[in-house]
Amino acid sequence: MATLKKSTNAIKTDTAKKAAPVKEIENKNFAMHRQNYKFMAIGCVVIVLGFLLMIGGGNADPAQFDASKMFSFQRITLAPVIVVAGFIFVGYAIMRKPKNNK
């Protein structure tokens, strides 16, 4: 019994020693910093919002055409500007170099 406890204690201390360097290596393997990924997610949400603003413009009756709904400011001007701003923000998030806090 004593040898079994001794060997399990040795295994626990060996894994504890190995766990710390592995975590440091994991952080260094990412292409970008965590903050860059957060900014990219925000940019993707902005892009999706822009595309959602472009949805619609149809009528319940397909025989009628309402140009004011189809060619509104929201769909022709605002939504494309938001989409382009989202793409620019994602580009910024990719190119951004994070500040070192260490």
C-alpha cells in the first residue's frame, strides 16, 4: 500500500510541474491575442447587423411595387455603410498589435 501511495504522489507532482509550462506554450501558439479575437467578433456582429438592415422591402401583394420601401435610406445608404465599417473594423482587429502588459 505504501508504494502505491508513493507512486500516485509522484505522478501528481510530475503533472503539476508539467502543467504550468504547457499553458504558456498554448498561449504562444495562437496567431493573435485574445483581444484581437474579441474585436473580430464585434466586427462580425456589425457586419451581420448591416446585412439585417438590408433585408426586406417586399410587399404582401406581389402584384404591387412600392419603391419607397425598396429604395429607402436604410437599405440603400445606411446598411452598406455599416457593412463596410464592419469590414474595416475586422481588418483593424486583424492588423492590431496588442500592448504588452508584461
